[in-house]
Amino acid sequence: MEGKLGFIGLGAMGQPMSKRLLEAEYRLVVYDLKPEAIEALVRKGAEGASSAQEVADKCRKVITIVPNSEAVEQVVFGPEGLLEGAKGGDILIEMTSAYPPSTQKVYQSLSGKGVSMIDAPVSGGVVGAEAGTLSIMVGGDEAIFEACRPILTVLGKNLFYMGGIGSGHAVKAINNFLSATTMAATSEAIILATKLSLSPQRVMEVLQVSTGRSYSTDFKFPKFVLPRTFNSGFALDLMYKDIDTVTRMAREYKIPMFLANMVQQLFGYALAHGGGKKDDHTAIFTYLEEMAKGKEEN
């Protein structure tokens, strides 16, 4: 492979994505705030770095996938950040589920130094990251997207060019709003079915071949909810963050979004009652389940 490729953010998604790139014989330089996350990739053949700046010093292309826009800005603008090490002609592939106006801010600053950027958030979860079957939504200069296509093809099987910078992040937020909505609606449906003494498993079989079908009925409920493992790999607070991105954009453009605001309130309720990084987003089922209990059950 030509040159070294930087990878910053070695969490639930970053670890398997990095491993796939190593398996595809990319020479990775990796960085994360957690030394143990770096070490796990070093054992797989990556080169560890001590800062985002060091990654930028050593690589012409760098991938970032961190928890939120604030973390992206810290990686880029913070002490020993990407901006300090980046050179004209470098490319940032920003794969975080981020807030588009923040993406624009990062893009403008990098452009001032001659650095190109695309936003390329992903959908498909940890399972998709491990299998290399992620859907990737790309915003930015189409020529830069094409230059990065070989890298992205290792990570995903569905690549979509969406338009200008920030458009990938916008589509990802819209997707996650819909994902959260079907998760909440299916939870309410299954809780009601249980109250009616119907078998949740049997109801799910019906939904999977009927008009109530969704990714939640096809995958999340059979794998994470009905077995009560609640371990899809995507935290409840991150889902709240993505719904918040949608409602913020809706307010900015004066678009009424009744369901988005209700779903955000639901996930906000869960956060206020102990949910967050410790809870998977599929655990929203348990909060609705608790609310559905009669007083005689409490």
C-alpha cells in the first residue's frame, strides 16, 4: 500500500475497522486517548502514536471516528492536534456521527492549510464494522471521495456520495433518528403484546414478514432485546446525540418534526434516569417497560 494511513479513535467501531484495514495490508498509524486501545492494535501490526499531531506528521490520509463533534474539534484543534501536523495535500476522512455545522468549521480550517476533508459516517454497527459491510455516506469534494474509495471499500459495501461537505453527517443523523424511532415504536408494540399475553417471539415473527417490519424487528429485537443482552455496541447517549443533531437542524431550518422531538424526549428521559455510556441504545426497551408497569407491580 502507498504510504501510511492514520486512524484516530479506537473504540467499539474503530477497533474492528482498523483491523480490517490491517488485514487489507494498509500500514496503520493509530492513536486513541486510551493507551490500551492503541496497544491492542499494535499487537495486530499497527504503529502506535502519542498524539493526533504525530499521526498527521506520519500520514497523508487520516481517518477519525470519535464519539462526537466536540471530540473531533479537540482532535483537530487541540494541543498536539491534527492541524499542527497536517500538510498541504493531506486528506482527513472524518467518520464520526457529527454535527454538520461543526464539520463545516473543521473543513474551513483545514482548507486554509491546504488540507482536504470528506465526512464519511457509517451505519451498520459493530457487526458491520467487523464484516466490512458498513453503509458509508460521504460529503465533500467528489474527487477526494474517489481518491479515498479504495480505503472506504475495505470498510463498507454500500458507499453513497451525498453532496457537499457535511451532507454525509446530515444523512447519518437522519438515519439514526429513524433507527431510534423504530426502536422505540417496536418496544412499545412488544410491551403491549406481552401485556396481552402474546408471545413476544411469535409477534416478532409476524412483524418480520408484515408491514410493521424494520431493522429493529429484523435484527435488534431478535439479537439484543428479546434475549435481554442489550449489547449492540452503540450507546444510548450516542443515539440521543444523533437525534439532537436532527432536532437542532430542524429548528435551524424551521422544519416541524413532531416525532423527532418526542423520540428525543424519550431518550432524554432514559439519560436522566441513569442511562448513558453504561447503557446500550437498545436498552430503551427497559425504560419503556418500567414505565408500563402498573402501580401494583412496583
